Amino acid sequence: MSRLTVRNLLEDAKPFLQLKCLAGATNLWKDVSEAHIMKAGLLLAGVERDAQPDSIIVLGQKEISYFEQLKGRQRSEPVRQLIEFQPACIIVTKNLPVPRLLVTNCLEKKIPLFSTPLLTSRLLDNLETWIDENTRESTTMHGVLVDVLGVGILIVGPSGIGKSEVALELISRGHRLIADDLVEIVKQHGGHLMGQGRPLVSHHMEIRGLGIISIPALFGPTAVRDSKKIELVVELEEWQPKKEYDRLGIDELHRSILDVRLPLLTIPVRPGRSVATIIDVAARDRLLKERGIHSARLFHDQLDVVLATRAIQPSKGIE
């Protein structure tokens, strides 16, 4: 994750936030990547009592009007409240007149104080969007990302195992391609991963013996999409006769990508196995699990009941 500071807000985000520094220019080192953004009115009203230090506090028309209504020493109390929260910075919107007492306190405590011509709503939107886009974690993985029945499936495995060929068969069945060969993965707020292809080769595939093909040209625009949430990882590997593969599916395996745990299926590849059909069924099974229906566990529970029933039945003697 990129490290962002108050200085980045002032300098790098200037076209979006249009900030002008009024105080605290020597103390712009504080991180804002995880900062909480809040309206000062919540603090002054005593609603936001659990505000974290290093938050970004925004003052709009209502807050400035509140300051202007106060007389003499009455103004010192709300200023003290704001300063006590030790914010990363304070931003006054709409180029509103900033109370002199607030400026002097920010100068004394070295708290960055900014003004902006933007409306409060526009500033909040731009601020959240800019921080979000500049603090996202991302990585690139070799594989194919497909949308099977609405389930984003990332197919990985060694080079030459047949990832693209499997994806091509899925596309021919009506499923959709997001990315082939290199998948760019971005961690979104909320802890889920979005995958997309590289712009230059987006929606193209390399098929050995055939070359580069355009999926939209061959299958139509509905055969592709630009991005998709990754919900399942399928790892293809060469069939190993001596290896024990999961035959029940009761316990799920997982793979972590950017610290996000994703369900993992390992599918052995050998002649005669339709890997595309297995992945299609895996997507359907994933949809069932999202509804709380775990077929393998239900079967296991039913089997336990049958075995327990037989165990308690009295045996019949020979008459």
C-alpha cells in the first residue's frame, strides 16, 4: 500500500482538492492512508466521541457560522476541542473566513490548516476518492480470470498446463473472459479483490498453435467484461498418480492474495478430463455455498445419521 501523507494532499492532490496552507506547513509528515474523514460539527456537538487521532477534520458553512455566533472567550472552547483530537489536518471549505483563534492555535500546535474553494460535499467526495485510489494494494499474477455464472474464477497453474484452453472452452459455453495471461489484482475497501486485464491486450488470448485471438471479435461483446470480483482460485496441476486428492470436499483450502483469503480448488489435469466442465460445476457449487448449501457436508451429515441409526438397532438372534 502506498504511504500517503498530508503533504501529498497539499501537493499531489492539488488539482482535485485545491488546498491552500494557512498554518502548520512544517508538519506535513503525518500519514493519511488510513485516516478517518469527519465533519467538525459531529465533534463540536459531542456526537463523535471516539474520533481517532490523525483524522482529517472538515469545517463547512455550518461550523464557521457557529464560530461566528460565539463571543469572546466562548470561541476558545470549540477550538480547544478540535485541537485536542490531534487531527492530521483541518480543512475549511468554500474559502470561508477562518477564525483567527483557530489559525493561531494551529500555528502553535503545528497542525496543518488548509482552505479550499470547493463545496463541502465536493471536497468530501474528491478526498475519499483520491485517498482510495492512491492507497489501494495491487499485484499482478499469471493466470486467466473468467466470469462463470457470475462467479469470478482465477485459473492459475504452471506454464503450458492449458489455462487459456480451458478458459476458451468456458467462453464457448457462454461464460465471459476478463483477462488472460496477466491478471492485475486490486484490493478494494471492504477486503475483496477486483481483477482486470492489461489495457494493451485486454480481451485477447494466446492459444498455442493458433496465435493471438480477439474474444469480442469471435464471440461478440457479451463474451467479455472489463473487471470482476475474484471469488474462487482454481489451480491446475499435472496429474500425479501417487498423490492423494480431495475426494469429499468437506474442508475448504484457501489461498491468500494481498492478505485476502480465497477458496482454493486444486484440479489435476490429465487426458480425458474435462477441466472446463469441472470449473463450471465448481462455480455452481460456489453459488450453492453462498446460499448456505454445502453438498459435501450435507452428505457427510446424512451418512453419519444412517451409520448411527444402524449402530443402535438391536441385532436379531437365531431362533
